[in-house]
Amino acid sequence: MGDAVPFDENAIRHRIEQAARSEMNLTEDVAGDVAFHITDWLSDLETFYRFCQNPAALSNEDLSNLLMAFLVHVPNHVAADGKLYSGMAVTDIFKVGAIDK
């Protein structure tokens, strides 16, 4: 499983910036931050998607490494975008200590 990203990252970022400015009235800088945070983990998404297409293809060790990389990288970007785009902070709705240090 390589890390090649088949997405057009520039086009994705541009569209997100447009929507963020138009629909949420975000400044150009904040819209750019939103676009960055939602696209910085596209390779993680692509790798996870490929796993989902064929779950038996990975050993337990490889799957564990994939999950660790995804779960360490993605949530902070999503949390940042949640705050930037909606103004709402992340909360621990499942009560698992997710936001505790």
C-alpha cells in the first residue's frame, strides 16, 4: 500500500476556500487554514480507503501502524477545522477522556 494521493489537492483546497469565504464569511486567511487542515491528511484518507476496499490485505501489524498514523495525524486537523469553520470546539461526547491530557 503506497502513499500516492490520487486527489487534486490544489483543486480541493481552492473549492474549500471558496465555500468557506462564500458560505461562512471567513476571511481569506481563515479559509486557507480550513482548506489546509482538511487536506493535509488526504494521504491518510487514501490509505485508509484502500484498506477499507480490501480489509484482509494487511497484516495485523500493518493495520495497527495504519491506524496509529491515522489517529495521531487526523483528529487534530479535524478539531482545528471544527473550530475554524463552525466556531464550535471539540468536546468529549463519548466520555472516554478524549480531550484530557
